[in-house]
Amino acid sequence: MTFAKHTTRQASFAKAATALLLTATAFGLAGCKHDEGQGARVAGWSLVDPEQRHPIMVSQEPAVLNLRVARGSQGLTPSQRADVIDFTSRYRAGDAGNSRLVISVPSGSANEVAAITAAEDIRELLFDGGFSEASVSVEAYHEESSSHPPVRIAYMRYIAKGPDCGNDWSENLARNSRNIGHPNFGCANQHNLAAQIANPADLLGPRTQGERYSDRRDTVMNNWTNGKVTGSEKSQDERLRVKGAE
């Protein structure tokens, strides 16, 4: 009987300790929760950071270049070659979102033969410009609405859409004890940033390091490991001389 009573007391004490722990945890979580008040709310939390209250949405959409090819033409015209070079330069500048260049050639149309010749000219321009075969693909498409459909070059690019800023001045900042900005605070900055950013992919994460810096980095690390000077050596003409120092 004594052992049974002792076991019962231990069980009661364990239940009481568990209940006390759950109560303390609940109070701790309640203390972390933001107060009710102004600002956008997500699952009971108030968003006070402008980047969270007015986020910039980054998505992808196709960038397309249409090249009109007449029946019987012999490849691309000089102006079309310039358009292709300009279009692909934007692709290589970082506008593409990990996408391949797709050359779409009309099939079964009156200008099919001329379109195939133009597509070959496009491939030669791309390969001469340093594009690999893995980054370029060619596909056929059929279009009944036109007898001379264009040759298309397309890729997926990132776009940034800023928030739509309203005119909400309902919050009286003089009576705001938490010193939180008004509902429109930071919205204009986010909207302008989305409109001005050169490469929206930068909003998703940092860029990878280019190959041209890798060789220099390895050289500097090897010199530092071997106790050598990591900076570039200067010639005798590049050294600074102070008149009268010698």
C-alpha cells in the first residue's frame, strides 16, 4: 500500500508539473504576440516592415521577338540581324530566368522554306556570339491565321510588380502609442524600386560569382597560404617616389 500511494503521488505531481509547464508556455507565447492594432495582419501578427506590408512580386513572363520573313527571301535582313543581336544581349545581361532561347519556325505556311533559312541564320548568329547548343532550341509551330507567320525568338524573363499604393490616412499618428508608421508608409519606395530595378532576379537572391573572378581568387588564396604578397606587383615606374626622400 505504501508503494502504491507513493506511485500515485508521483503521478499526481507529474500531471501538475506538466500543467504548470503548459501554462507557462502559453503565457510566453502570448507575450511574443503583437498587440492588436494598425497594419496588415497575418495569422494574428502585425506586419510593420514596409517590405512585408508592401511586398514586390517577382514572376516570369515570356520575352518574344517576331521576325517577319517574306516568301522567297534569303535569310535575315541586316536590320533583323541587328534586332537579334540586341534581343540576345538583353538575355545575356541577366534578363533571363534560367531559361533557354527558343526559336519557333512556322510549319506548313507559304514562307516555310524562307523561315527555315532565317532560323539557320539566327543559330549562326547565336553560336558566333558564344551561345552553346544546350542553351538554344528550335521548334516548329503551325498558325492558320496568317499565310506568312513570323519566326519567333523567345525566353522567360523575370518581371517585378510593385504594390498598388492607396491613399489610406485613417491612422492618427498622434495617438499611436506604438510609434508605427501609417498604412502607406514605405509603399511608394517599394513601388519605385520595382519599376527601376534593372534585373528583378536580384530581388530573389544574390548572383553567382562569375568565372573571371575565380582565377584571381585562387591566385590570391595560394599566395596568402604560402606567405607571399597577395597584391599585384608594381613595376619600377609605378612606384611612388618622394622628392628628397633619399
